[in-house]
Amino acid sequence: MDAIVKNFPHNKDDRPTQKEAEDAVRVLLRWAGDDPAREGLLDTPKRVAKAYRELFSGYDQDPEEILGRTFEEVSGYDDMVLVRDIPFHSHCEHHMVPIIGKAHVAYLPSGRVLGLSKIARLVDIYGRRLQTQEAMTAQIADALDKTLRPEGVAVMIEAEHMCMAMRGVQKQGSTTLTTRFTGKFKIDPTEQARFLTLVRNA
């Protein structure tokens, strides 16, 4: 499934044209009960297509390229690197409504470290795709594990899903929490507990 998600958008010939995208928005406006020809909606299809290009820009970015450059001169540092409270916006793949949350990402270096901004950018890449929170959590952890080859990776995501808040059960303020651990974080409860303690002790 990941291979399909990653490779399909890179085939530009398979993508609808700008006009086709705008026409699709007009159909949705009509289906919702409004008139795409009225003054306030004349430019809406163009704006929506432009917004979607930005909101789903993660399909055009390769995580391996973002994580490609690492640093070995770390003066012997081999303890946990944690970037906490990384804000993100994503969209539920089931209803295409927002997921709003924050990610906490840590790894145990194995001779190499990343620039800290790379971790935030990695979260954005996967956030700017249609997602489930469970899949996004796993994708971030697996990308770090595959590219950096650290001693272990820990990822926690906390998010509110508008598909629960705006529709369906309409439970505003409920938060979903997901985690993914690899390497030492997975096999050593002490490392897991240390990660969770550092995340929670804001």
C-alpha cells in the first residue's frame, strides 16, 4: 500500500488537469445545494484546487531525500534525541476532513544524527497526505528507522479528528493517541518509560 501511495502521484500523466480539478469542485458545490455560478463562488474552484495542492503536498516529497543528510561529528553523543510538540495538520482518508495534532519523535543515535528540522519536515511530509493516525505514526517511525539506522525510534502522535468532532458522534475535544517503537525502545521498557516521561514532563 505504501508503495502505491508513494509512487502514484509522481506519475504526472495520471493526475487530472487543473481544469478537471476545478470542474470536480463545481460538481461538489452543486451537489451540496449551492450555485457555482453565483458571485461568491466563482473563484472557489480555483482556490480549492490551489489549497489542495498545498494541503496534500506531501505526495510530491520523498522522505528519504529529506533524511538523506546526516552528521557524524557529534562528540560522542549517544543518548536520546527528542523533538517534542511538533504541530501538524493532516486529513482523514475516510472523510477528507482535518486531523489536528502534535507529534513527539525520538531516536537513539548510532553514530549519526539528523538536523533537528528534518524531523519536523518528516512529520509534515506524512501529515500532508490523506491519512489514518495509525498509519502516519508507523510511517514516521519506519522512515527514520530505514534511513538513519539508529539504535531505536519512538513516535507518539496526539490528535483530534474532525470526523469525530464535526460529524458522526460529534464529540469535540476527544484526543486519539498512537505510538510506535522500534529497536531499543521496543525491547527495553526503561527506554520506553524514559521517552514517555520526557514527552509528558512539559
